[in-house]
Amino acid sequence: MAVSGGRDSALALGLMVEAGYRVRAACVDMGAGIPDAAGRVADRFGCRLLEVDGREDFRRDVAKPSAAMLAAGLTPNPCAMCNRGPKMGLLHRMLLPGEVLVTGHYAFAGPEGLRRGRDRTKDQSYFLAMVRRRVLDRCLMPLGGWTKQRVTREAERLGLPHQRRESMDLCFDPTAGLERPLWKVMDGSGAVLAGRLGPLLPTVGQRLRLPGMRRRLYCVSVDAAARTLVAGGREDLLAEGCVLREVNDLGMPESPTFRASIRIRYRKAPAPCLVHRRDGALEAVFDAPLGAVAPGQTAAVGMGNRVVAGGVIEGSLKGDDIGQ
């Protein structure tokens, strides 16, 4: 049982013990130490807490690549990286024969695949889309059918110890120590709008506040090597599709083209699309244009309630880019 010290994993642990399972509780130290609440909830249910050193895994698989992506003008998804690596991948390697890995995620996982949680406002399947299928096959997520409100009420009724930080809150600053350079800002035609904007670490979709500009402008693209941004309005952020690399196959159809939905950010609803396989990558063509398709961000490809693939957005597709 992966215990974080939060309310969700505390209740999930209680549900497993109440159901009669023999449970080993484990908490991964990502660098901030083991929360006191993790030990207290394990004691509450009579479980020994395994303290797992995940600091090097976190540095290698989450912190270092997140910083490198930000420096390159990309938009990383540290939570998806963490689930794939130190949070679940590390604990999966510790499983004994006959064991499953239990987590407090609002989703469903197991041999039947990854599926969206019942509570659509808290569904975490998006953050699990990059976790390897062999890991998810040996997972159990007892809160998949619960709502956050029900979890809160039950945890309060039981008086479960927990820390206040939500499990989806970013637990570190990926920008710490990074240089924040000045940028030249141009519009789509190449006209210079600002010669020295910053210092900042820009990402696609970020609002840019330019001196003397009354119009709202946003970062449309980033050239980190040239320290140049292209700015535009919301309409310039719209894309007709995107290309996904580092594809994590969670049960995609074998056909070269298939209908699906795509979720390009956690707070965005899945949008219908047509998916094409392209030499190990996926090209998703949206039924209607989507805004702020940010390179580096995670995308989850779904069919109904199932998540059939995850990937990292390499770039957006506009106009003549489709099908190239």
C-alpha cells in the first residue's frame, strides 16, 4: 500500500485492512523525508511502515528532466513523471509474488486496463497515462468509485491522521536554480514587440505582459536557443492537432487509425479526435481546434472510460502540418 501521508491514501489503507487483506504499507521519501502522518496512519491500522529511499530516483526521473525541459521552453508534467518512476515504478519493483500495489488514486487500474475515476472533478487517470502497463496490471485503486466529498466525510468520521497537502499539489519547485533569461518577443509576422522581456521561463499558453500593450498576448511558441518568443492572441494558440512521442501503449487498437479522445491538460476535458500511428509516434487530429497545446506536456488518449495510451506532446499541428 503506497501511503503518502494524505487523506486519500489513508482511507485506501483503511479500506484494504477492513476488507481483510494483509497489507504492507510503504512511503517513498522523494527528498522531503517521510511525513509523520504516514507513520501515524500505518500505526492506526496495525501496519509496519516501510520507508523507501526514492531520492535518487526522484532526482533522476523527475527533478532533473523537469528542469531541463523548462530551460528548453517546454512544459513538463512532473506528477506524471513521478507516478511512472519513484512513486509507482519503484514500489512495483518491491512487490512480492502474489502482491498487488494499492494506491489512493481516483482511477481504476488492473489487468482490465486504466480507466477514469467516477469523480470527474478528481479523476487522476491523466496523471497515470505514462505508467507502464506491467505496473498498472498489478495495481488496485479502491477509491476509483468514490467521490472526493465521500472520501472526506469518511476520513473525518474515522478520525484518520493526514497532512493537509493534496497528493496532486506539486511537491517541489522545478524552476529552482534555473537561469531566467531576457527574451526578444515577436508577433507572427516577425515584427519585434519587445527587445528585452523578463527575466522569465516561458511556456506555451503563458500570458505575456508587454509594456504599452493593451491587447492580451500569450506565448505561442518558444525558441530557447535564440531566446525568442512568438506572441499572439488566444486565437493564435488554437491548433488542429498534435504529435505525441514517448508513447506508452495501454491497450490501443491495432489499426493504424482509430477514433479516440485526447486530454492535453489535467484541467481540460477529453476532446474527440482521430489518431494516426506514425513511425512510433501518434498524430492526433482534433474534431475542433484546441488551445495552448504545449510541447512537453503529457497527453492521455482515451476510448470511452479507458485510457489506451499516454504520450508527451512534441508539437502542435496547424493547417498544412496535418498529415505531413
